[in-house]
Amino acid sequence: MLSPRTTRTLATGAALAALVAVPLLAGGSASAGSHPTTPAARTSDSVTASVSTPDHPSPTTQHLALTRTTAQASSDSAGRASALADTTSSAFPTGTTVTVDPSLRFQKITGFGASLTDASAYDLSLLPKADRDAVMTQLFDPDQGAGLSFLRQPIGASDLARTVYSYDDMPQGQKDYALKHFSIAHDEDQILPLLRQAKKLNPKLTIMATPWSPPGWMKTSDSMIDGKLIDSPRIYQAYAEYLVKFLRAYQKAGVRVDYLTVQNEPQALDRSNYPGTNLDVAQEAKVIEKLGPAIKRAGLKTKILGFDHNWSVHPWDAGRLEQVNGSPEADYPFSLLQTKAARWIDGTAYHCYYGDPAIQSTLKTLHPDKEILETECEGLDINDAIGSLRNWGQAVTAWNVALDENHGPFVGGCESCTGLVTVDSTTKAVTYNPRYYLLAQFSRFVTPGATRIMSTSVNNVDGQTAQLDSVAFRNPDGTLAVVVHNTAKATQAFAVRVGDSTFRATLPADGVGSYSWSDR
């Protein structure tokens, strides 16, 4: 997570201020009606619609009529004209039809989620078991809750932790090249049980892991805070083995890690109060050249992602990188894929804090065989989500799953972050925050393995047409889903058309609508 100095504000007004309290009943189950995240049953001739606004982030669910053009109406030109007129009547001015084309396919979707940090696990542990189980159900269960399907787990401490720790801490000045002191004991009481529970609730859950820093003894600072990885083949090998030990230990504990990066935000320097490492392209490549073969030797299937930082280098970071490294390496992810390490790299991880998600499409054009995932976005808003997905992003990831009323606990770094849920450390009350509902607008309707398909966005080119942004998917079960954002300042009526089927909908200003229906 970037420090407040470099984090941009992604949503304003009620979208961030609104906190939707969801009371938990005795016994831990959410009250009926409190969670409109539970999907309603679909019918063959209707569309399930879920609509939220900044003022009311908890979505309302309704059914819309799905109109299908009959074969007879399309068999002659007069009938075709009549059917067309019916679906684009004067109630829907020119330009307010979102067209979906399932024949034009893009990336497979990995999932939607956040990070179960040390802070998140601690906050959830404060709840009575029944209440904690109810929260986990609302987070991960595809039938009873949001069905979150992606978790990005810190390897050791991040800024949202109670202490600074790695899995192989050593006294100042001592080394442990053989990793004799390696242990994941820190995670065994709170983090690992919650990960196993999340996986049980959603068997399609994908788990990624990321270190904020190697153990301090591997670094020039002899600390997990700031510094660089020591430029030594022995250190590169030790770090690679450290990461493989983590993967194997987690797998033995019942948690398989699907994706791995070697450094969170490698271009963010001067993190004086929480773990971080200045890791340039050359050093990341050296680590991966050791890590790839080590993962293969261990018989693991974990994929390696490169970079794990912003769409573009932040100007402040660029200045410091110039001073410290001699170059801002503004093309970091591109350069990394030009090194010998590229053979071991399955894709690139991006954060949302600076730049334009269109850079993902540029990278995809140059490397069509590589995956792209958005892996951290504190302050996630609908523009970030749609922007990443329309530019080959396979995952949309917020930051913390849960934090307390004081935005923690934290050791430093972000002191104003907000979890998907807030757990009051005194009253144990649970509040579901706007980004929980925003992620649910995707995760409830788009399942892992879905394929993004073509959908049009409507721009306000003449001052009259609706401003609508969209992204669409075909799920593995054949159902279609489209998420539409009304970017205008007024309520907009529009139609969605796919083939010979059309439905009509209305979205309030800045509203988000998720629509799902059967294409069979």
C-alpha cells in the first residue's frame, strides 16, 4: 500500500463517507433484507438487476423483462424494422443502447477480492465465532454472500500489521542462509484458519502472495524497513528458497498459493515506518531467475507475476529513484519482460494509485501470452474496476478485507485505509463499507473462469446522449453479465442488446447496475 503522500483519492463524497451498518442476529446470521447481496433466482425470460448508488451502496435487486425478437419478425424486412423500432423506441434516444457481442472474446477472469492482512485477521478474530462465521459467509459464499474469489496475502508483515515480522527473523548482524529458523507460526492462529474457511466457502477462490520485504538480514539496511536486497548470488538463492519454503509450508497447512510476486511496490522508496524494499528491474530479474527453477523443482504450480506496482511511476517516486538508482525505470514491467527471467514470468501485477489502466492493453499487445492482474487498490471505485477489466485485467483487488474503527491496526504507512468491513474493536459491531458492495456488483455475477466479451460504452458526444460505461462477460455456465456505470449527472434510461435479445433499464446519476441473464 502506498503511503498517504502518494495515494490518490479515488472516490469522493458519499461514496467514501457512506458506511452501511449491517446488524448481526444472535447466532451470527445476517438479518433478512440486510444483505441484498444474495442473488435472486434467474428465469429464462428475465434479467436479474442489481443497482447501487453512492448514497445507497447496498444494492437493490429487481427483475427486468427480456425481449427476444421472434423468428417470424426477423424473417422479413418489415418485421425486422418493426422489432428494431420496438427495442429502440423514442423512450431511448439514439446512443443509449449498450451492445453486447459474445462472439468477441477477451481475457479469462480470475476473481474479485482484497487482502486478508495480519490486521484483517486480528480484527475478525475479535468477533464471537458465530458472528465471525456470518461475516465470512457474507464475504466469500457465492450463494449467501458476495462470493469474493481472490485474495492477495502478504508474506510477512505489510503496513497493516500489528508488528514488523518475516518468517525468518534474525538478530542484528546475523544471517540464516540455510533458513534453519524459517517458520510460519505467526500465521497459524488467525490468518491460516480464515484462509481455509474462505476456501471452503468458495472453492473457486484464487490466492496470491506478496512480500513487502525479504527478511531484514537479506538487505542492505539489515531491516525489513527500507533498504535494498543485497546484490549477491547467495542472497538471491536464499530469497528464492525462502519464498518456496513459504509456498510449501502454506500448502502443507491446506492453503495452495496460485500466484506469487517477489516484491510489493518495488518503486516506492523511503518507507521509514513499515516494510518495503527498493528492488530495481535487474535485481527482480535475478530473484526470479532463481525462483522459477526452485518452484519447478519443488513440484509446485504457483505462477510468478512481475512488478506489482502502479500503472505509471509516480512523479515523487520517479525523482527519488533517479537520485538513488540513477533511473526511474518508468518502463519497469516492459523491461522486466525483456530479461532472461521472462521465461519464468506468467504475467504482470498492477496497482491503481497512479497512471492509466490503458497501459495494460499496451503490455498485452506486446506480450499476448502473459496475464495481467490488478492486485491492489485502496479506494477502489467503479472507474478503476471497469478501466482495468476493459484493459485485459483478470482480477480486481481492493486492499484490506477488514479493519477497525481506527483504520488499523497498522505499524505505519497507510493510517487512513478502510476495509471492506469495519469491526469496532470495542462494541464488536460490523459495518459493511461501500467497496464491499462495489466488489459484490462484480463477484456475484461474474464467476472465476468467465470470459470478458465485447460491450460498447456510450459517450456524451453531442450533449444529449447518455454517458454509460460498461463491461460484459460470459460465465462458464453460459449466463451473460454486464456491469454498467452511469457517469452522467442525471438519471439515464438505456437499453442493453445482445443478438436478438433486449432489455431496458434506468440508472440514477453515478449509479452502477449489474445485469445477468441466460443466453440459452
